[in-house]
Amino acid sequence: MAGQGTPATALLTRRKIAFTTHPYDVSPDAPNYGALVADALGVPPGQVFKSLVTEVDGGLTVAVVPVTGELDLKALAAAVGGKRAALADRVTAERATGYVRGGISPLGQRRRLPTVVDASASAFPAVYVSAGRRGLQLRLAPADLVALTGAVTAPIAAG
């Protein structure tokens, strides 16, 4: 893991949570980026999740959804007891999490934000999320992801 340390991997190590890191080489501007990452990792696309920073009723919330689907903003708002949700702008997301777009991890953020993990994650023994840097994913049990982020799980993916 030399040279692959991030706040996310440091948190997992500190908490003694089992995980593995998986580098990949996909242009962040490529169309179907998530599907290409899954292909590069050799795993089903539904097992790879993206972290989206959103604003729900004026407060920031992280939504963790499969890379193959879209975020259902109404379902996200309902999952956290809100009325209205929208994607946060890139600068706000980067400032709040301490990560850059394309490398935002749900773990080890600058400040811990409320998090919702799509319910489909529980169908897998392990899921892949950003390790906190473009080109690096980490694999961990969905229950560990939920526990470390303090997330609620709900069906928030559309499509």
C-alpha cells in the first residue's frame, strides 16, 4: 500500500477494518466512467459505488449509489427527513470533504457529513468505493461502510 495512503485508508487502518485497495487507470472525463472503472477492476458495475455530495434542505449530505445508476433526489431527501435535494456544486463538495471531484470517498472526509448508502449495497459481501484519490478504489464490507459513516441505508438509486 506504499504511496496509496489517504484519509480514508488511514481511518480504516486506525479502526482495524478489513479492506483492500485497487488502483485503476480510467480518464475521469471518459463517458460511462463508472462502468469503465468496474470493468478495469473486473467486478460487476452494481458493486462499485460513487459518492455524491448533495444539499438537502440547505445542509450537505453524501449519497452513495451504484456507478451504473442515477441518484433519486426525492428518495434521498425522504431518507434523511428532508423535502428537497440537489447536487452540491463541485467547489462546495471539495471544500466540505477535502477530496477532489472524481476522488471523493465517503470515508475520512474533512468533516463527517450525514450519509445515505443505497440499499443495494447490502446484496454484496463487499463493495468498492473511492479510496479518496482518483484512480484508487477500496473494497470493504457494506456493513463496515455503513458503520464508519454512520449512514442510513435506503433505496436512493434510480435506473
